Amino acid sequence: METIDNRLNQTIFRYLTALAAHLDNIPKSHSIEHVHEARVATRRLRAALWVLKKQFSKKERKKWGKTLSRLSDVLSETRDLDVHIEFLKNFPGAALSKKQAQGLNELATIYKIRRRDAQTKALAEVKRFNKTKIPDQIGRAVAQDNGRDDHGLRALARKKVTRCLKNLLAYEPYVKKPHARKKLHRMRIEAKHLRYTLELFQAIYPGESEEYLRNLVEIQRALGSVHEFDVWLEQARALKNNRQLSGFLKYYHHECEKCRKTWYEKFVHLWKKHKHAKTWQKIYEMVS
């Protein structure tokens, strides 16, 4: 009979396999999705290291965590530029004047150059990471007999998921504060932590957790979009002295503010919906 421990290990092996496959494809493929999926795999692995930290030595956790974090940061920089370039490619504004169109093209060029530089940095980091053999080390450590039983894993799931849930709900007072940018960004991070922790324990709650994971992805995506526009608006302010953008930046700022408002309102709607549906309480009850 397959144990929860076996299924948990299989989940981590899937993360390791996904990371290796997407890292291998980053230099070979023009698809931007490999960067995104590799970044997600690093985040899932970091969550697993946190959840199962007693299984690994402190030295191992520190080394693996630091290296995965560095890789994740480089991939995030690259992915964020991909998202911004895609936004500019499909800019939502109405028909642009000739001067505005020139400004849009100039801004897109600026970010394409940054993306090219980020790609060089990402390729170097992927090469460096592959030399560390850390995925193999994590795989061997996970495969070792750790003495975990189903009862102990359920208790661990309860402890970790409850902590993540409390951390997320601690930011609820900022839901209706659209200008609390740093707090909303932290809330997004806590939603992400809860999502990845719950994903890891799907072996325990295979049916129930699926709907809650979809709910968390919705929340995370909405808050992520709010944060993206916050970052882009800040970057635009740093470009205010670029004369080639002078006819476009004001219009660009207006459109970004409008898109941010739309995503923020979507987030508030989602939060109210899940609060009314007692989603967070049901997650707590599921692991209790």
C-alpha cells in the first residue's frame, strides 16, 4: 500500500524533474514559458525545504535554499520583463497619436534591451546552478528513509498550512486599502506560500485541496497583477527625463493606473467572495 510519505516524495521528485527540464530548455527555446515554469519549480522546492526542514541538516538547507533563491531571483527578473514586453506589445490604450506611438516603441525597445541583458544573466546563472548538483543532492536526501508516518505527516500538514493561513489573514486589514502597496505585495507572497505548501500536501487532501488551490491561484494572480503595475509605474517615473518618451509617459501612466485599478477591484471582489464562502475557514477545517 502506497503511503502518504511515498506520494510526498514523488511530488518533490516531480518538482526536481520539472526544474531540470525547463532549465535545459531555456537556452534552446524561444518560448518564454520555460523561464516561468522553472521559476515556479524553484519556489515549490523552496517551500518543500521549509516544510520538511527537519529532514535535512541546517547546513544543507542553508546552501540549497540560498542557491535556489538566487536562481529564482534571476529567473524572476527575466520573467517580469517578458510580462512587461507582452503588455506593451498588446498595449490597451485607444488609437495613439504619432508621437505616442513613437514613445511606445521607444519604451518597448528599452525593455527588450533589458530583456536581452537579463537573458545573458539567466543563462550564466542556469549554468552555474547546474554545476552545483543541488537537485541530485535534494533527490538523494528525499529518497532516504526518514521514519515519517502518515500520522506525523498529517500533523505536519496541519502545523504548516495553519501557519501559512494565519500569515495570509494577518494582512486582511489591508484588503480595502488600495494604496497600501507594500502590504498588498506581502499579502501576495503569503498567498503564494500557502498555495505551494498546500500543493505539497495534496497527497493528504487530493480532492478537497484542488478547489482551494484554484482559489489561491486567483487571489495570487490578481495581487500579482496589482504589484506588476506598481513596479511599472515606479519604473516609468524613473524614465521621466527621457525626451523620446515625453509624449507617451503621461498616457502610459494613465493606462497603467487604470489597469491596476481593475485588477485591484478584482482582487477585492475575490477576497469578499471567498470570505463569504468561508474558504479560509474550510482550509483550516480540512487540515484540522
